[in-house]
Amino acid sequence: MKQSVLDLQKRVNQVLGDDIVSSTIILDELTIELSPSKALAAFNLLKDELGFEQLMDLCGVDYLDYGLANWETMTAVNSGFSRGVFDFAEDNDDEYLDMKRRFAVVYHLLSIQHNLRIRVKVFPETTQMPIVDSVIDVWNCANWFEREAFDLFGILFKNHPDLRRLLTDYGFIGHPLRKDFPLTGHVEVRYDAEKKRVIYEPVTIENRINVPRVIRK
């Protein structure tokens, strides 16, 4: 393990103190978790006090069914990967709607002056309406990153000046990178020659099971 990463972990612990929920080093890169209520203040310290002047990436993560060993099996399973076949909300009631720590926002920061990187995770307090503070005032480049995470995962960013969809169409329903999003989607889009405009219709593609790769001898 590199001494520079150990020194960084020590320094980060000194500056952020109790604001850190957890701190680990994996593959010579420091990862810390911050609580959503203290994250914004901690990000300002990471930039001003610790020299992480560049936000390299910001993305959402859905930990639904995380850790299920469905890949190492002798037969094809039909649980955990059958997205789009059943109505997820009806089949699971509120089991996953109230799931704790389902969504996370992950920030990758770079310190050019110190040649160091750090990964920061923030878990929204609720799953039904995941929301964290926007970091645009800290790193202006977060604007489109946060719009992407909102579009694909439905994560809201408080005080974002223009939180609109970025990659999907204005009439798109749902958030396609959520693990309970059906494979076939909810609607189809086509151009109607008679009406001379694009129209949206209920999806007609037959739902199917997304079978994972099966490891066999």
C-alpha cells in the first residue's frame, strides 16, 4: 500500500473528523463515505483545505439485490435478473421502496497539485425520493453530471439550477438505470405519418427474462 494514500487518509480524517461515516483503502485508492446532511460542507473542505480542485466524475449507483451470487451457478436462475417480466412494485410491495442505502452518489475527486485521488460516497436518507445537495457551487462541472444521475437514477440534487433530463427524451417515463426498470421500458416512440408528429404508445414488445451468464464446468 502506498504511503501517500495512508498519509492522505490520515489527513482527511484530521480535516473532516466526525463528518466521515467510513474510510477504506482498496487498490491504493481512498474511499470515504459522508452523511448527506454534512456532505456539502465536507466537499468545501476537500477542495479548499485538501486541494481536491477537480471533480472528475459523479455518478449514481443502485444497490438493489447487491451481493446476490446469481452468477456462479450451474443452472440459469430466474430471480434477481427477471426485470421486465413482472411488475416490480406489485410483486415486492414496499420491500424495496423502503430499502435503506439502496441509492448512492459517487464522486471521484482529483488533486492536481498533490497528484492524489479520492472517492466519496453519499447515500441519500430515503429511497422513495433520494435527494442530496448539489455540488455545483463547489465544482461547476457537476452540472451535467448531476443531470445525468437524475435522468438515469431519479436522484434529486437540491439547489441544482436546472435539473432536467439529459440523455432521455422529455416524455420518457422512469429512470432506465434503476435495477427495477423493465428491460422493454414503458412506452414506444414512433413517427405517425398521418398525424405528422412523434407519438408515444404503450410498449408492444414481449417482456422477457434477462438471463445472466452461467458458469458451467
